[in-house]
Amino acid sequence: MEARGQHGTNVHPGNSPAGRLAAVGNQMIEIHLWLSAELARLRAGLDTSGDARASRDLRAHCLTFCAALGRHHSGEDAGAFRLLANQVPELRPVIANLITDHEVVAGILERVEALLAGDPALPLAQVRAELDGLAALLESHFRYEEKRLVSALNALTGQPGTTEELLGLTAPPT
């Protein structure tokens, strides 16, 4: 199944010929949109986590989200950023800034995971504060990354590899 963009255009083919990359920058945008939507759902879930079951579900959703975001950023660092730094050296300062952001995000994720692993009574105010900070940082980070890297990533089309190897995740079906 092919994902379609806002105007019905092909954003990324479901299967690239011979495992070659196609529209990686567009796929990065889709991953960012999905991660942002999941974070919004997670933050909204804080308002409905009054009972123990909701709290368990919230913890599970939060840990799943944290793992996906961590995979995405570590995948970018080891995959797309390394490839771009080699092929487009003028992007190295941008990539260094993005890697610094990834380290800050990783610190927030570690704090969230520590809060979730602690007291059985979920510390909602602390979790909310961390997730609110994360949301603000990611909004800025994602826009900067997209503005600076999408064209360069899309130029990788036709090279061997997979989106997951470069971005840590594949774009979820729409």
C-alpha cells in the first residue's frame, strides 16, 4: 500500500525497487508527524489516567513512545546523518546541532522513564512537565531538521539501503 501526501501524491513507495531508497526526506516528515501525533495522544492521556488500568496503559504507551523516539534519533545519528555528513559536508554543522538536540531529548526520555519506573502512583505533574518540555523541543527540532535536510535526504533516492537503516523507523501507514 502506498502512502499518499496531503494532495494525494505519492509520498513514498511502499516497496522500492531492489531495496533502494526513495524520498527519504518525505518519509522523515511522515515519521515526525506520527511521533508528534503520538506525543499529543500521550499528553492527552495524562488527563484520563485516573484509575489504575488507565495508569498502566499510560505507562505502556509512554514507554513505547519513548522507545520509538529513541530508535528514530539513534537511527538518524548512525544512518542518515553519517551518510549526509559524508556526501554533503556543508551540512555537518547542522547535523552537529541536531545530534546535540538528540542528546537533550534522550535526557528527557530517561527522566520520563525513571518517573514511570518509580512510585506506583504515577507522578502526573512531573510526567506532564517533562512531556510538555519534550513537545516544545521536538516541534522546534523537527521543523529545523526538515527545513535543513529534506532536500538532501530526498537526493539519496536510488541508493541501496532502507529507510529504517537511515531513520531508525519506517513511516507508519496512513
